[in-house]
Amino acid sequence: MNICVIGAGAWGTAFALHLTHLAHSVTLVPRRFEHALALSSSRENVDYLPGFLLPHSLQVGHELKPVLMEADVVLLACPSHTIRAWCEKIAEVTESASRLQLFLSLSKGLEMETYLRPVEIMQEVLPQYTHGCLTGPTNAAEVAEGKPTAMVLSVTKETPFLSEVQAALSGPRLRVYLNHDPIGTELGGCLKNIYAIAAGCSDGLGLGDNSRAAMLTRALAEMVRLGVSLGAQPETFYGLSGFGDLVATCNAEWSRNRQFGLAVGQGENVSDLIQNRKTVVEGYRSTKSFHALCKEKGLQAPILEQVYQILYKEKAPGESITALMERELKKEA
């Protein structure tokens, strides 16, 4: 299968390597021309995924028109806030993409102004194609190393081509499951980053295992409640894109969102942490967009609310813990 991966960060590069090892024809498309030149010459993504050789069978492109001419599937592995811009660039050159059938998002976040999910943005800008998302608990380096991984693929409509794609993306070291709830699948991937920041704050404050376990349990309950209110199926959140991704992102040392929260919990300034980063902390933007969405729809999300207060209102993490612990007592639900 001919697959184009747009976005040459750690995750896009790792997944392109996975697909190349499965003998697909793969082209990796960085955002910057100079990055494309560097990848082509050094055959290593020094900036985002150092230590992994890019085989010569993995093509590196920059001009979208020639890249898309032979593509069957496009994977958008760019930050969520750049999805629309990429889709608009793609829309200008799709007349020559005669084989193209499916767009899949690997991104996790809402568009700030519209609260649209990546799949919804793709549907809006590129309505003539099938769209979906591919997500789950995935560390880029572990996928590049070929460590066993499981993901979930969810699309807006089922076609015969979907089974071909599931088989093409799967291999001895990465197993892809299907579901038919792209709303819940994407919401789980977005929300878990917010709760990973909360978990990091808890660890940064030195609150211990009891606190983290309680926070994760209540975060899952909050995730399900919000997701169902936004049109998702509740069972989706107990799968790979919900519980699975939540556990990985809230506990792993490699999690950018957890590490960001850890630094905040240890007293570092939020603005300084954001401004001095090379990689994106999706949970930071997602907190603001989901907070606004909850306000608009009248949804209660106590953990999300406190993360928002910490990140955008300069509330001390310790005060947020107190606010959560002193809420009105209730039944577990």
C-alpha cells in the first residue's frame, strides 16, 4: 500500500518506520523544507527521534502534489492545531490524487476556535474522502524499536477498503483493532492529555500512589461522563483510546503531558515551560478548548476545571488538590 505520513515529529517518524518495516511504500512529509533536507541527508530525525536510522526505502518529500499522486492513504501526524492548515494545502492538489481514498488522523486535540475534532476538520475541508483516526497508548520510541503495541482504528463510515487498511497497518509488533465510534475514540485521546497533566502535578507535589490512583479513577469517570454528553459511546472509553491511553500517559516517564504537569507541580512557571519547548504539549491547548466547550454546554468536569485554573489562572496546584478534596460528598459514579 502507498501511504503518506504528514508530520515528521517523533510520532510521525516512528509510524513511518513501522510502515516501512511492513514493506509499504511510505513517504514522510515534514512541515519545513530544511527539515526535509536534513532527514534526506542524515537519514536520522535528530530533532525529534534521534537514534533511529531512516532506511532509504522510506522516502522524504515536501511538495504535496507529487507525494499525493500515488498515495492510497494519508496519515496526519501533525499537531492538532495545524490540521486545518494541512487539509487546506492538501485540498489544493487533490485533483491529481486519483488513488487516494482515506485520511486518518494521528493527532489528539480540539481546534481552539471551533472545538472540532481532527476528523471533523478533515470532513469539513476534504468532504469527498473517508476519514478516521488511529490512536491508542503509544510511545514513539517503543514503536520505532518494534516493541509490541496495540491501537484502535475508527472511521466515519465503513467501506470494504477499511479491512485492507487494518491489515496493512498491523504487523507482528503492532496490532490494530477496529471500532465505529470516532467521536469517543478522538475524545479519549484528547482528554487523557489533560488528566496526564493533573497526574504530573500530583507527582510533582509528592502526593503518592494513593492520590494518583484516586485521580486516575475519577478522571476515567469524568472522561466517560463528558464523552457521552458529547455524543460518544461509553464503552469506547474502557478501550485503548480511553483507559489504555489514560494509564500510559498518566504514568509513563516519556509522557510530555505528565512531565509538563510534573514541572508545574514542582513550582515551575507555566508560561516559561510552554515557551521554551521544542515539542507540543497537546494537553495545554486541550485544557483551554475543553474548558470553554464545557462552559458552553453546561457540563461539570471538576478535575478539568482545576487543571484549567492551574494552567491559565495561576492557581497553585496544592490549592487545586484541596478544592477537589473538599467538594460536596457524593456517591461514587
